[in-house]
Amino acid sequence: MLRKTFAALALACTATLALSQSPLSLTIHTDQQVSPVSPMLYGLMTEEINYSYDGGLYAEMVRNRTFRSDWSGVNYWFLVEDGNSAAKMAPDHETGPSEALKNSLKLEVEKADAQSQAGVLNVGYWGMAVKPGTTYKGSLYAKSSGDMGPVTVSLVSDDTGKALATAAVSGVSGEWKQYAFTLKTAAAPQSVSARNHLAITVGRPGTLWLQLVSLFPPTYHDRPNGFRIDLMEKLASMHPAFLRFPGGNYLEGDHINERFEWKKTIGPLVDRPTHRSPWNYQSSDGMGLLEFLEWCEDLKMQPLLAVYAGYSLHGEHVNPGADLEPYVQDALDEIEYVTGSADTKWGAERAKDGHPEPFKLTYVEIGNEEWFDRSGSYDARYAQFDKAIRAKYPNLQLIATAPVKDSKPDVIDEHYYVRATQNFHDAHHYDPQQSTTPGQQRWDGGHYDKVDRNGPKIFVGEWATREGMPTPNMGAALGDAAWMTGLERNSDIVLMASYAPLLTNVNPGGLQWDTDLIGYNSVKSYGSPSYYAQVLFGSYLGDHTLASKAEGAGDKFFYSVTASATNKKVYLKLVNAASTPQPIDIDLQGAKLAPRAKLVTLSAKDTQATNSIDQPNLLKPVESSAAVAGTHLRHTIPQYAIEVLVFDQQ
């Protein structure tokens, strides 16, 4: 009884506190435009980190499909000896199907028959997600020492040992050849599970060599060598305007010879040698340059192409001048692959790869986070790229990743990884009263302390509130939203912005960096509170800002207001990062409004509240409406809340 009394008193105190909170007033002048909003403001940035591509967005189910090995054997591949069969497996570094893939897996079968088969199995990326009534398309390169009969390919349940789908590959000969197969699972009663593997077996003695074993589920827009449907749908919901690729550190590599060499990522998969990513695992390079461009095409994004500029993460750099010239030419070739007609050298290569039409390209970024290069060579390296690219492609907008003195880039890329409190304090970073002349770089982001509003424009190419693991909590979402109100208010100077990192595999060993926007395993995915903040800000954005003034606001209240001349809507974004609700009087002067406004709310009872792979929907935006009296709205923002009010002008 006493406990109930204390609980009632606590509730009453909370209610009294909420009611006694002084209302703040917000006046919006709907007839006073302040500045344009960049149509490119919100976009995506990804790289191969946290198994974002392999084991993530790239839908390939086979892990280590090119049979890389170490002292322990061929990674993620294991021997199958059913019944009385006998066999052994080993890497073969002397034979392979192409110049890019000179190795293979050698399977020597001493004894096998139709009932006692021998072979190998692959465990996938923490298992293989298998769904009922689903068609999986696969292929493999193979050759054999003699007639070993058909090669059986099966998806097998870890728990029962039973095949869920089986296909036969016939006619394997003594010459390397690619063989395609299809696996179709039964409609029922199988449930969705990751506890499955792929088995490749034979029923006769002999020697079988394998390379580039691949298996794909249905992909987004049914693209061959394509992307996971659930992750692409989540990205589409963010309404991104651009994609920065192929990444940050992933572009540079730890060493120069581990950089993203785009020419080794185009064409047939068998001609892609793979390469080491800076996050300590091998990239299959299934997501090559063309796949990035098709990603842009599928989500109707503009490509923002980053080209290697002669610096790698462990401090190696290429001296400007003659040494750098091959890298400059490589960038020019890359731009030609993207934009050139089919009668150009590299445009013809793109056409041969299956995309005759050129892609539209506006922005090219020179390097990544070049402030880390202590050699002081970036100024001259950037100038060499700038001169060559502008000479051949004068309409391109060029982005520098560190301050330069001898050139004038069109855009500067700035990065911010901070805690929520810092974003609350820095939400007005780009406001005119804060942005007058260029200042010094900050180590923790490489960004200017102050900004010259005469240019260059700003690209916030990587940013995040780093709270929560593996994905952000509500406190991080509030920090993100506060920061984004500042980006919107100042979109006359802030041209583009992209949260990073975007993706993470939540399995043990899948995470190299936290905090990440979207989490997944092989079966399912979820959006974090910060993801939903991105969805809200990207979904409700006008083409210009409006004059406004807030009075009585505390240091945990943030807002931005934009309007669309096309659809006659006003979008008001509100952020209450305080632990108590905040009443607010809103007056939209100069407008005739519809009697109800759309209201979308993302809120929580505590900053540590979050979503997870097992509880993906604890925090999601909720839609409702609010009554408008003429031009006035009295509203109370919940504690720890991000809200959007959409007003229709009549």
C-alpha cells in the first residue's frame, strides 16, 4: 500500500511539473522566405565496414566464395563425408579459372557413392537465411579429373541435416566452366531461419576443383548480383538525394595497394580479384563501381563519386607531380566510365558491362579525410586533380576533404562524430551569427570552427551522435535531430549531409565501429531511433526556410521550419531533449491553414530506450493530427521527443 502511495505521489509530481512548465512561443512568418533549402540536403554514405556490403547489403549468401585460406585451412568451408565416403580438401594455389582468380579449392574424393556422398559445405555469414517458397539462384566454376557424375548442390538445415532445396550440376569436365543452378524451397512447413548451410557433394571418386561459388536470394528490383530487399526498402524510406561512394577509409585502404581500385571491380565477377578492406576482412568486390551506380539508379539518387587522391591510412602517400599523374589519369578514366558515351574507351566498357546509357554525375570528391596526411602534400595533390578534372569536365563540382590554399574547391567535406550533449551545444554551428570567416580545423572532425558564407559550400560527409551500441539509442536520436535542425536552417551553405556509418551486422564479430544507423542479421533488419529521425527529416522537407522566432525556449529545445512552394505545405520540426514535456504556442502568420495539421511523433521515456534485432519496433514514429485554430496551434511536445507538424496552406 505504501509503495502504491509513493508511486501515486511521484506521478502527481510529474504531472504538476509538466503543467507548470512555462509555454514557449514560436512565431512563423509564412510569407517571409529566408533562404533556399538544398534539394540535395540528405543522402547516404557507406563503406565496407561492419560487414555492410559482404554479409549485409550485398545479397551474396556464400562467405569466402573465392576460397581464400590461412594456416587453419579454407576459411568458412568444411569437409563433408556422408556415410562411408572419404575425401580431403585443400587450397590449390596453382589453378584457377582466370587471371584474377588463380586459386581454387581442391576436393579429392577417395570413396563415395550415391548414398554416401562427399564434398564441402559453406556456413555463410553467420548462417544462411532460408525462406519457404523461395527461389535461390546460384552458380559455380568447376573442373574435374574425370567423370565424377553430377555435382549436387543443396541448402541444408543445420538442425535436421535435411536438404531444404537441391539441384544437380551435370557435365563437369576437365576445363574450367561456369555452371548455373536454381534452388527452390518448399512452400511449407519450413520456417524462416539462419541455421542453414550450403553443401556441394559428389557420389563418385575423383578430383574436383571449385571456384567462385555464389548463391543469391531474390534481390531488390530483381537485379543479378544485387542487393537485399529489406535493407534497400529501409534506405528508400529515408528519401536520400545522393550516395557518396565507395566510402571513406574503404576508398583509401590501409596501404596504397589496398585502395579501392575501381578497374578491378568491373566486369564479370570472375575477373575481380577481391581486396583487403581497412576493417580487417576481405572484400569480395561484388559491389563494384557499376553496382554502386545501379544502386543510385534504383533509389533515384545522384552519385557522389569519391576518387583516390594518393593517400592511404597508414601514412603512405604519392608525391604530387609525375608520381601522381597515373592516379589522376585513373580518376579521369573512372569519370569517363560513369559519364562517357558508348563510343568512348571507358564508356564502351560500361556498355559492355550491361549499361549503355551514361550516368549523370555532378559531384566528385578528391580523397577522404586528407587532414590525417601529415606530409602536407594534399594541397598540391588536390590542385593536380582539380586542374586535370576541370580541364576535361568543366561542369563538375569538386569537393575537397581538407583545407587547400592553392585551389578553390566548390565544396568542403566536414566530418563530425560527437556525443548528444555536443550536438545540443553545437546545433547553431552554421547559423549566420556563428559563421563569418574560416577558422582552424578541429581534430575530432576536421571541420571548420566557422564558415565563410561566400563559399565554398559545405558537405557534412560523415556525422553521427555516437551513443548506443551497435545502433543508436533515443538520446543519440535527439542529438542527431538537434543537429539536423541546424543543417536545415543553414541549407544555403550546407549543401549535403550524410550519416555514417549506415549499416552493421549485429552478429558477434560483425561490428568494427559503433554507432550505426541500421542493424541486421541474415534473416531480418531493424531501424534505430536515429534511423527514424533520418526518415522524418528526409520525408518532410520544403524548398525554402521561413522567418521565425522562438521566445522562452530552453537549451534542450530545437526547431526548424521549411515550406514547399509546390505543394503549399509548411513543415515544422520540433525537438524536445528535456526530461519533461514542453508546451508551445505556435502562430503561423500570413497563412490560411487547414483546420488540422498532420503530427508525427517519435518519443521515449528515457534516453537509453532503443530498438534491437529482437525488439525492432519499440520506438517508431506515430502519426496523429492536431487542431489548428485559424493560424494558431497550442501543442505540448512530449519528453525526449522528435516531432514533425505538417500544415496545409489553403
